[in-house]
Amino acid sequence: MEIQLWREILDPYELAVKELVIKFKHLIKEHRDNNRYSPIEQVEGRVKTISSILEKSLKKGIPLEDIEEKIEDIAGIRIICQFVEDIDRVVELIRGRGDMEIKSEKNYLAHSKESGYRSYHVIVYYQVETINGPKKLQVEIQIRTLAMNFWAIIEHSLQYKYEKNIPEHIRKRLSAAADAVDMLDNEMSSVRSEIMDAQNSFQIQANIVADI
Ligand code: 0O2
């Protein structure tokens, strides 16, 4: 496929990612402006590279004309939370929105992947306006804690380094690290209310200083 054709396909996805990052960042601001704890700590987004789309379509035997329908993560948003409990709150926020419609959900929290990967994935339909009119796209939203994100980033770079064939001894260490992440998230949950109180009073003070 010509590069110009790829651009035409991927441009609306870039717009969707930009819009959604702005919207989720604004949610953080709204919570903070109202002195409310934000279940969202950080937001990032990316559009899958052409080579990564081609690799996935080859791996899954998806014909090029079907990629927009069958590859659900061409547009990807990652929402990072402080605590495991926040993940449910973010899913509820998404469910309640009028600008996105949930297509499917994958819960890798209750059942982590074989690698040890934990995260909550939501595929949504999201509409953007293009010069050719409105276009409804699929976007994958990954929701995970800071600790889960740390693990996933390291594991992803090792997958890249070993071309998806991570040696067994490293895989075992990653699995042990995944258990440690789970334990850390549970420990942090047990002091969640204390941490939230401390952060709220810190935020109120920061707002007072900003108002002076
Ligand atoms: P990218 O863009 O490099 O992140 P499949 O790829 O077939 O396993 P599927 O059916 O497309 O999965 O959906 P799934 O399971 O929701 O996975 C999609 C994305 O979740 C992946 O995108 C990763 O970002 C993330 N992910 C899933 N499993 C793992 C894992 O074991 N480790 C890490 N670090 N991330 C994972 P891609 O396609 O890998 O591409």
C-alpha cells in the first residue's frame, strides 16, 4: 500500500488519539479544580506504526482491507492510575460518557496473561470529524496502575530485544516481578485512604496558594 494511502487511513486515528488525550487530561484537571481525588494519574496515547500494523495483520492473517475492523488497537490510549480500585472508577467514567461507546472489555486483572501482564482493556467506538465527514473508529483504552505500567514497559522492551522469544530464565524473573507488582498494589490499596487524604489536603493547599 502506498504511503499516501496509509496517511489517509491513519490521519483520523491521530486525531482521535489527540482528542482523547486532551479529554482525559481535562478530567484530571476537573477533579483537581474541584478538590476531588482523580482516579486518573496520567494519560498517554499513540497510533500504531505502519510496520506494527503490518506485523499484526500478517501474524493474525488479516487481509489489508480488513485491518480497520479487525485490528482494534490502531489508536491506543493508556490511562495510568495510582491504585487498583481507581481502575473500576475509570471504567465507570468511560461507561458514562456520551462521546464513546464500549464495544468490548478484556479483564487481565482478574486473569493475568501467561506473561504476567495485568491491565484492563476497553475497546470503544469514537467518532471524529474529517474533511470527508464523520468517521467512527475503534480505540483501545488500556487502564492500569503505575506499578503494572512499570512492569509492562520493561517486559515490552525485553520482548522487543528478544524479538518476542524471551529466554526462559528471564521469563521466570518477569513472572516473579509480576507477583511482586501484585503484592505492591495490594499493599498500597491498604493505605489508600490515608494517601488520598494526604493528597487532597496537599491539593487544597496548592489551590489556595495558586489563588493568592
Ligand atoms: P503495541 O502497540 O506494541 O503495544 P495479541 O497482540 O494478539 O496478544 P490482541 O488480541 O490484539 O492481543 O489484544 P490484547 O491482548 O488486548 O493486546 C493488545 C495490547 O495489549 C498489546 O499491543 C500490548 O500493548 C498490550 N499487551 C498485551 N499483552 C501484553 C504482554 O504480555 N506484555 C505487555 N507488555 N503488553 C501486552 P501490541 O499489539 O503488542 O502492540
